[in-house]
Amino acid sequence: MEEFLTPCTMKNGLNNYLKKKSYEGATQNELFQVLTEEGHQDGTLPLNRTVKEVMDTWSLQSGFPLVRVTKSSKNRIFVTQERFVKDVKYSKESTLDPHDLWTIPVAVATADNPDFDDLTPDFWIEKDVRFKSIEGYDTTKWILLNADAAGYYRVLYDDTLLNLLLDQLNNDPTVISVVSRSQLIDDYFTFWVHKFIQVEDTLQLTKYLGHETEAVVWTTVFSHLRPILNKVSDTLTFNAFRSYLAPKLIQALTLIGFEQLPHHNGTNVILRSELLDWACSLQHARCLTYASKLFSEWHASPGMNPIPVDIRSVVYCAALANGDADTFAAALTMYKSLSTSGIDKSLLFVAFGCANDANFIIPLLRDLLFESSDIITPLKILFLQVLGTNRISRTETTNYIARSASKLIKALGAVAISNYIHTISTYVGTTGELKTLEQMVQDNAEDLETFRPTLNANFIIIRKNIQWRKENEERLRIWFSEN
């Protein structure tokens, strides 16, 4: 409401409403009436429209709309609305019911008028209108509906209009607002997940990311790329994914400042930590060198940790994931010398789970899980979970846990097994791994009985992962390799 009424009208209307009803009961319709009067008075709401007419389509039904935009002619676009559903095969059926429509205020930004501050509606889609033709927009240049995500709906463009937006992102993404960039990426990944479009169409929106320096956008990107990375982390597609994304991460890091300095603050500190985490996880040489340098400096002067607090977990993990025997030995020495109450001891302990060499992992598992009495049980369980996310050591760890399940249950409780399977369920995508886990649960059925519903749900996730790989892995590998 605030977006189509404007913040000033909304504030004045609410003040008037609160004064008018300060000692009385109130209803939704009374609020809508006061806001309508204020909107008409301020000229922010057309005289032929009421807030109730608009908001009843939103407040009295569930869900939200999907707006499709198509180029009709050189100066005309064609828009349609339908209920957004999570399975595209039900999408057309959902639009047959006239009650499934909304009154939608549409704010528009264009190449000729890239205004993302004035979000008053440029046009409306009526609740009884499925298809609408809109004149006055140059379709040879980019057009973006739902500017700055002012409305609660998703927008799907035809290929021509999408390509114009892609050109702008690749040339200068800052012309389009941060929120709109984030929303566009979120919309298109969501469209792919629910099979409205092909994955190749979605991934086109990631090509410009080397020029992206806003944490809001990268947070959206990571939230959608993480499930993909998890599912392909132990496949050939990982190398193609890494070759495609890692240079973009480094490019973005270079723009905001690669190294964390003492005077740095604000959202870039958070963004740098995330970008470094991803770059090191994807084994980019520059990130690994930086992490190794900082870790070595700490080892040389253990009394004064030079590693910025915000990136310590990233540095510890990267150093141990790619270090040699000397690095691992140094880390163990420093771990034992650290105060048990310090955060560094916990961070370093968890980072041991990033190690990739089985010669380190298995002895460490035996030592830390069964022999170290100074480590609390929840931290040991967390350590197992971190090992489960390690793409290189996960299989070795799972096989060890399967062999030692009964001993682990006695030492840490059945929750350790349940939590481990829950963690790796988003990564596992082969029938062989699934059989190993199912057999482990069957062999320890009595101890794991309480967790059976959760474990069954995790096995369902793994079966879906297996199917997902069949449908998507090769296409992803080809696209990442070619781009």
C-alpha cells in the first residue's frame, strides 16, 4: 500500500485513522476508507479507485501473481497476469478461476527513464483483466516492471525484453537499482526451479556478476547457487562451475578491496567474507594464497592473531583444506595452546573438518571424537557435520562413520548420526551413498528409532537429488563449460 499510495500519503492516512479510531474498535474496511480519502485528497490514488478494491484482491486470497511481459510492437507491450504456482503444469489451470486475479499497481523503469525512486504506478492491471496492452514504451530499449520490487509479484519477460535487460546489466548494472537486480535474479532462479523456464535462461543473469559489488544482490545469488553447488560438488560439473564463477568472485573482490584492512567497516566487510568463502571453497589460487599467508603469519606470532575477525573461519578452513602435513601439524599445535574459552579454539576445531587428506582425517576423527575429553559433545557433532560438507572427504567420512556408528552413538548419542545424515542429505546424489546410509540406519535401527521420521525425510531429499542430477547435471556442465 505504501508504494502505490506513497509514503507521505500512507503516513498521513494512518495518523488520521489512529486519531479517528483512538477510542473505538476498528475494521480493515475502515482503515481502507481513511486511506482512500487521503489518497484522493493528495492525488496519489486515482479518483475512480479505492484502497479496498485494490487490497481485497490481496488480503482476501492467498498467493501472489505472476506477470508476463511480451513485446507487441515498437512502442507497445502486452502484459498478462496469472496465479504463481510452484508447479508450472498447474499454471494454466490456475488462471481459469476469475477469483485468482489481482488489482496490480505496476511501477515501471526504462532505459529512457531509469527512475527507481518514484514508485507510483505507471499503470494498473485490473482484477478482472487477464491480458492488457500498454502503449508508450520503446521496446527497442530495456523496460523493467515492478521497479525496485515495489509490488508483491514476479515478472517473466519474453526473450527480446530479457536480452535488453541483460545488455544493460553487462554494460553497467548500476543503472538498474540494487533491489531490482536482486529481484530479477531471484525471480529467474525461482522460475527455473519451478520449471517455467530453462536453466540456461536463468544463468544468463549471472554473467555480469564480476561487476556486482552489492551485498544484497550477492546474498540472493549465493542463496540460489548454493543448492546447485551442493548437488554437483562431487561431480565433473564442479570443475566447470568453478571455472565459470571463481573469476567473477575475484573480480568483485578486487572492486571492493581484496584484503580486509583494520579501517574497513559496513556491508563490504560482510560481502568480502562471503566472496572469500566462496572463492576459497572453489579453490581459486589467489584466495588460497591469501589465506595461507595470513595463517602463516598467525603461526609465526601466535600471541597476536593478525587475521581479521570477520574472515577467520574462512582463512582457517582454506588453510587446512589446502595445507600440507606441516600446516596441519602447526594447526594442531596452535589448537592445543589456545584457551578453551576463546572463540579461535572453536573456529579452528571446526576448520579441521575442512581437511581434504584422508591421512589427516581418519586419525583426527579417532582422536577428537573418542579421546579428547576437553571438547564438548555439541562441538564434536558440529565437527562431523563440517566434514560432511567437505566435497573431497565426505565419502571417506561417511564410510568411517558407517563402520563406527555404534561406537559414535555410545560416545556422542544417536543425535550425532541423525545430524550428520541431515547435513549431507543436501549433497548426496548417488544411489551408492544412499545405500550406505540406509544400511547404517538399518544396522542401528533400535538406537535411531526416535529419529526415524527425520531420517526418512532426509532419504527422500537424497532421492530427489539423484533425480535432479539426472535432469540437470549435464546441462549445467555444458553451459558452465561454454561460458
